[in-house]
Amino acid sequence: MTNSLFKAYLVIASGGVYSDGPMKSRDFTESYLRTVLGFMGMTDITVIRVEGVAMPEVRENALSKAIQSIGV
């Protein structure tokens, strides 16, 4: 449980896959937004990623994978 007064949902979409693998070190979006939101007092943050939408081998399952990650 957090002391945050607000719940924040970050939906991050990208053409590549940055949460894992060789490009992970180049993912600055989530850490930057967590820092900014934390500065404003929002620390209860859920991240939903739609990744690989520009990659033919990943594109077809990108949205369904993101939806499954939130349990809808």
C-alpha cells in the first residue's frame, strides 16, 4: 500500500520492445514519467505497455498482450 492520494496509469506505446532485451537500457520513458509523477506526489503507478507495433513479428499480439497484462 502506498501513501499516494492519486492512482496513475501510464500507457506507453512504442514501435520497438524496450521493457526487455537489448533495448532495455534505452527505455527512459517509464523512469522519467515515474520521477515527474512522484515529484507531484503520485507514487501509486501502474504501467501498461503496448510494444512492438512497428515490428511485423510482434505487432499482431502487441495489443492483446498489453490487455492481458492488466487482467481485463
